[in-house]
Amino acid sequence: MRRDAVLATALAVVVLGASPAFARLFVDDAWRGRYLAAGLLAIAVAALVREVRGGVVAAALSSVGALVMFTYVTALPHVGLFPGATSWGSFVDLLAEAFDGLRGETAPTVSAAPFVLLIATGTWLVAHLAHEITVRWRRPGLGLVPLLVLWAVPLAFPVEGEDGGTFLRALPFLAAAGLVLLLGTDHGDQDDRPRASVSGLTVGAAALALTAVAPLLLPGYGATAWVDLSGGSDPRGYQPIVDVSERLKLPTERDVLRIRASERTYLRLAGLDSFDGATWRLGPAGVGSYQPAESSLHRADRELPPEERADATVRTRVEVEVLDLANIYVPAPYQPTRVEGPLNREMVWSTEGGFLATWNVTEDGGLGGEPRVGVSEGVTYAVEAERPAPLLEDLREVSYTPQTLARWTELPSEYARLAEAAEAVYEAAGATTNADRALALQDWFTSGGGFTYDLDVDPLRGADALETFVLEDRIGYCEYFATAMAVMLRATDVPARVAVGFLPGTVTEAADPEAGDPLTEYTVTTADAHAWVEVLFPDYGWVTFEPTPRSDQTQLVPTAEDLAPVENLREQRARELRELAEETDQVETPETPDPVPAPTPDAATDGTTGDDPDAGAATPGWWPWVAGLLLALGAALAVAASRRRGAPVGSAPRVRVLAAQRSLLGAGARYGVGRAEHETTHELLHRWHTEGRVSSDGTRFATLATAAAFGGDIDDEVAHEAERLVADLEAQLRASVPTGDRVLSPVRVPLEATTAGLRRAGTAVASRLRRP
């Protein structure tokens, strides 16, 4: 039915209009595809069931079944043709993680898989309910309630650095909702045409006027959230470990930074202080709302104090150009001593967590403000740092106070089995000092323990997941290895934490000191997102260790001889080969310092690379499934619509002739050559004949249709003749129009009806405004 199609289309527009509310919660667009697909598919399934005259129960069962398959294809591991117990368990785990994250994460964050699953599932259910209430029960005002919830819930979360804003961001949703109200009121018309509702017009106009006059009344758009669902968390940006493990949920690898550096160095985002049993976080354990004390924050436009004293350091300079990144935390070498560039007045250095962040400073230049997403495309800055570079002999002599040990070995449980495994590694390596223990564990993970670097694994969540990884599976990516090593160190009284950021990147232009350019240019991509381990040594600072056995060998792995390397493993291998060649005089010395690596298992088959836990698992190829389902639904709707244009089986001959006439007129409208308002059926058929679209002028069918309309003598034989004539005319008409018109035929009428409804709504508005 025409009105059903128009209302379903309007509901789809409302779903699209709600997307800005979710966009404010995330720093990337990875959530958009599944959100939009879920909303549109839910409406399409509900519309199809109604089109074939299915009831409420049939619509609900069909929608749930389609939702199950949609979720299985787009978000869960495929273990068979249809979802089973394993998929259900993964679904429950992801939902539990999502609800836990609602209290643990702060916005804006990365659209991690659990959050995307929660959004897609909720959107599907809301869209289906809205369709049933609006289209099936003809209650558009009530039908907008679930869509209003869909729009308002994300607005209830406070977002760091939101700039107030406003009417324009709310306009898409309000305009689409007003359209539903305008077109949804049942006027009792016999022609099934959607018409504008004066009451709907009044409500929509009032809503738009109120929003224009007082936009801050809208929750989340610059005002305090009406309901704080974040558990009271202060807006401090997303947890950096999420940035690492979920950033790479992108279809292709992207260049993130272009840097020029005096030497290879990790670009650190932050050091994560505490482990909550699932992930490493900034701030003390058990604190839901955390922001560093103001005394630990220092303006970045002046000399920066160290987070921890470090007597042996190497000076490093890095110049950064942001290519494709949106972040609160500023990628920088550790420990920074000076930041240059116009943005340094808007940065702070925290000696809690050791991170640089962009900040909303107060008008008088104080630090009473809050962090904000200030790292964005086009931003440039330079950082000078004193990188800890101690000797192993010095680290073997350090001692710890009880307070230091208590602070940096805290864990949510004892992890006795992991502690036992660590002690076995120490004993096998003869490691008796903390420095030797850290090296022993690092070597065990990277070479001696039989671990494998792999992206196609489930997230490291659950009470036993960490022990299962270390003691059984031994397959994971950087978050696994860094988490496991840091926990095992803490469990054996070695102060440790996890740091996150980026690997040094790939050389794109070598330094040329003779030409006065001492800096090497690197390109850092999403594949370089990384997590590693830092161990605290009083008077020498936080020293980096690298437990991840990446097969591309781009990590910097400390050794007993060099605890602060500037060559990655690949470069070390190349240098060793050159030295061997020079000694034996067998081959010519290679000159390329940073050879381009061949494809490795780190690259997912769909083009996603790096430490992405889900890349190559459930993500590849889900769009073709969804596109195929949409096409199938469209075809089913077209078939159902074509069947409904005919008279029901057993109808009277007169009814059958009139149904055939409606079918013929509908075909003309679908193909873009429909009847003008002044044309009779006979005149339309004559025009088609003159234009060469049909072989006869249709006089016989026009006569039969006129007789049926005015109560003439119509029997079964005449009705059959009329149906045969219409089938022949429709086939000729279809063959006469261009391919583009045939492709657009299923959607032409709903689109034209929507346009007509908008025109009528505009006319109604104009006429009411002209009244005195």
C-alpha cells in the first residue's frame, strides 16, 4: 500500500536522523555501517511481513530470526552455516562486556565490537517496534516514542570537550519525526494517499521552534545530561588500551602520523596504572571516576618535570604531523621534557600516568579545565625527550621501598598459577634480580615459550581468559602479551605496568646529516598501534620491555647488552647479515636500512592490519551478506506488491477487471509513464500506442474496464480476457522503457509519494502562515 511504503520510508529517515546522537560518542565511524544496516533491515523485514499480510506474531518471529542471522554474520565467529551454542555464548559475552563498558569507558571512545553489537541490536528492536506501531496500528505519535528513546539514550552520556552545539545537530531527527507525524494521521481517505496532518504539522512546528529558541534544553547538546549512564565518570577520554585493541576495526590500513625523529622510538600515549581483571586502565584500581590531581598536571608550554627520575637517558627529538587521528592523548616519546608548536599552550603533561594530553585551560591560563580531543588531522608539534637508557648492571643494584612495591604490584587477585609459571621461567633463566626477571619473561614470550602472534582470537575477557592464554592456548596479539607479562611481573613482586601507543613506523626518507638534516622521516599507520610493558627501577625510571612476538619484526626488543635499542628486529637481522658479509666477503653489502617487509600473518586477508583482535574474524565479508539480504527483501516486496495488485482468489469477475486496471495503472506509474490527472484509461492507452510502447490502442480493455466500473455484465470469461490483455500490455510496457526505469520501478512510487507529501506539507505550512 502506498501509505505503508511512505511511512516505512519516513521511519527509515528517522533512524538515519538519530545517528548524530551516536556519532558524538565515538572517535571513528566503524559503528555506522552496522547501525544503519540494522535499522533499515528491521524496517524492511517488518514491511515485507505486512505486505504479505502476516500478523503481529509472524512479524515478531521473522524479525527475531533475521536479527539472529544479521548478528551472526556481522559480529560473531562463524562456526557453521547457522548460529549455535558457541555463537550464543559469544553474543552473551559481548553484551556483558558492553554493559560493563557503559560504566567503565568514557566518551568519546573507539567503537569497539561490544558497543557496536549493543547499538545494532537495540536499533533493530526499536526500528521494528516503531514500524509496527506506526504502520500496522496507525499510531505515528506513539510509534515515535521508541525512536525518541533511541535518539535520547546516547545523548544521556556526558562527552568530553563537547562544544555545545546544537540545533543543526538535532534538526535531522526532529525533521524526520515531524515528517512521520505529518504523513501518519489517518484521514479516512479512500485513495490511500498520504496526506499532511494539521495536528502533526502543529506538533512538528512547535518542536522545531522550541529547539531553535532553546537548543540547550536538548540533553547532551551542551547541557548537563539528564541521566548520567556512565557511572559518574569524569569526561577524560577513552581508555587508551581500547584505542590500541580496537582502532584497527577499519576496512583498510590508514596512515596515522608522519614523523621526523633523531632515532627510532615508541610513540607513547599513556602508562596504564592498574589492572581490573579484564583490562589495564589509567588511575588507581576501583576508581570509576579518575582525573589526575591538579598538582600533577603541568602546562606543556614550559619545561616539563619527569614522571620518574632517570639518571641515565638519551636525548630524542620527534617532529609530528597528524594525518588521520582524533585523540585526547598526544603521541610522544617518553619522557618528554619540552613540547614545541602552537598547540603546546593547549596541552598538559601529567606525572600521574606519564601522558601528554590536550586540555581545555581556563581563561586565565590555569589548568582548572578538562581534557578534550585536540589531536586531529593537520596538527603539528615537536617533542624533545630524555629516554631512559640504563645499563643492566645498574638496574641489578636498585632497591624498592615497601610503598613502591605495594603501589605497583597491586592486582585484583593473587593469580597463583601465573605466579608459579613466572617463577619457573625465572629459575630456568637463573634470574634473581628484577631486571633479569623482566628480560627472562620477555624472552619466554618472544621466543622460548611457544607463543604465537595471531589476530584471529576472541577478546581477552573473562575470569580465566588470561590464564588460559598463558598456560594453554598461547595465541594472541599485543594486548595479550603485554597484559600477561605485566600481571606475571606484579604477581612476583616486580613493579610493572602496561604502556600503549605506536611503534616507530616505517622509514620513508632517511636522514642526511651531511646536508644538515639529522632527522629520519617515518610513516606511522594503524598497523603500528601497540601495547608493551614498562618496569619501574627507582632512579632510572620506567624501562620498556617488549613481550610481543610480532612476525613482521618491527618491535624494539631490549637485550642484556642494550636495554634501549634504536633498531627493530628486522634491522638488527639486516645489520648482522651485512656484518657477516663484510667479514666473509661473500656478498655485496646491502644499503637499504629499512627493507619493505613482505606480507605477514599480521595482515588480515581483508586488508586490515596490525593488532586488531577482530580483524579477519567476523568482520570480513559481512557487507555482501547484508547487501544480498536487502536485495532479497526488495525482490520479495516487489513480488508481494505485484501479487497484491491482483484481485484475491475467488473474487467476483467485476472486481477482477478493476484489479487488473489498477495493476496496469500501477505499472505505468512504476515505469515513469503513468497516467496524468486529466487522462482516462482509454486516453492513457492511446498515448502509449502513439508513443510506440504498446501494439494496440487498448480500446477493448478500456471498454471492459468502463463496463466493470459502471456495473456492466461481466462474467468469468470476460474477466479472464481482461487479465490476459493487462498481462500482455504490462509486458510490452516494461520492454519499452529504458533499463534505468525498470531498475527504479520498485521504489519510484514510494519516492514520488514521499515527495508529494513533502510538497503538500509545505503548502499547508505556507497557507497557515498566510492566514491573518
